[in-house]
Amino acid sequence: MNLTLPLAVTGRATLAALAAVGRVALFALQTVTHLLRPPFYWKEFLSSLMQVGYFSLPVVGMTAFFTGGALALQIYSGGARFNAESVVPSIVAIGMARELGPVLGGLMVAARVASSIAAEIGTMKVTEQIDALVTLSTNPMKYLTVPRVLAATLAVPVLVGVGDAIGIFGGYVVGVNRLGFNSAAYLKNTADFLQTWDVGSGMIKGAVFGFIVAVMGCYYGMNSDRGAQGVGRATKSAVVAASVMILASNYLLTELFFTS
């Protein structure tokens, strides 16, 4: 038995993973550099803004509302063991603003937007529309990638802010109608414990997550294989990569923001 075979397999997998990370990093860097140079396609940007922001609002809002309600029930159940039921309003508000609002919002946008972008650009590649753009002296990255990345980076923080409000409202509805909290006391505890930085940090996370979602969708769409199977693999890979990167970057940002 060749004892070096497992090491060789591990080494090849590691090198392939590092090469993939490098390609994505270079793609993101090229996107940022193109963002700083004209021309800029405003029509594509506004269309992407509507697709990423406005049309994602229902799914983000519903997710946030039910998450806030479930969070209130769980905190009340756990707090009852220590006679600490009164912490429900403050923990729901802080949890939604710092973590659950940005992360769940980012994941919902990744499921909806990264897949859509990858499928759209991948189909354009398969049908040679990207080649047609090059023939017409139009840079595909500036026309397809830059507007979508900028739109997602700007829209997702707004979605996170709206999702935070809806999630806190969901906790309020459950707390007042199901758990017996006084309405005025619930709102006062929420306002007293929720700080500006709690909301601001979540919106910064939203901007990072939006950038990740759009970059992953564009990258895998631009690099999809020919045929329907290639587009399908690109769509799946975009969602998986965006979701994993959102969770990893959330940890790093939390470590940066909330540890001394």
C-alpha cells in the first residue's frame, strides 16, 4: 500500500481549494476596481436594485417576523428556569439586530438572489449573449457584475434594517398576546436596551453579506459550463458558496465588533 497516497489526495484537494479562493478573490478585486471607473450602467443598476431589494422584502419580512416570535417563546421558556422572564424584550431586540436579522436576511437573499444571478448570467453565457457584449465593445463585468454587486451591497443593509424592525415586532406580538407582557413595558424595555451600535453593526454585516451574495452569483454565472447542467451546477454552487461565506464572515465580523 502506498502510504503517500492519502497525503497526495489531501494536498491536491487543498491546492484546488486555495486556487478557487484565489480566483474568487481576484474576481471580487476586479469588480471593485471596475466600480471606480466609468462607464456606469444606471438602468441595469436600478433594475438590480428592484430585484435584490424590493422583491426580496416579502421573504425577508416573513422570515424575520416568525423568527422574532419563535425567539421570544424560546427566551421566555429558558428564562423561566431562572425567574428571568423579563429579559425577553431586550434579548429579542439585541438578538435580532446583531445576529439573526443580518444572518437570516443574508441567507434568504442568497437563496433568492445568488441563484437568480448565477442562472441569468450562466444562461447568457450558454446562449453566447456575453460574447455578443464583447463584440459590441461592452465589458461584461461592467455591464453585468458591477451593477448587481453595487445594488446588493446597498439594498441588503436596508433589508436587514426592515427585517430587524419586523422581527422585533414579531417578538412583541408573541410577548404581548401569548406570554402576557404589558405592551408599554415591553416597548420600554426594548428601547432601553437596544443601542445604536447594535443596529449599525447589523447593517454593516448586511452590506458585507450583500457584496458576497452578488459576487458569488456573478462569479459562478460567468464561469458556468456550457449546457443546462452547467447552469444548474453554477446556480447550486453560487448559493452554497454564498451561504457558507455569509456564516464565516458573520463570525469574523462579530469577533471584530463585539470582543475587546
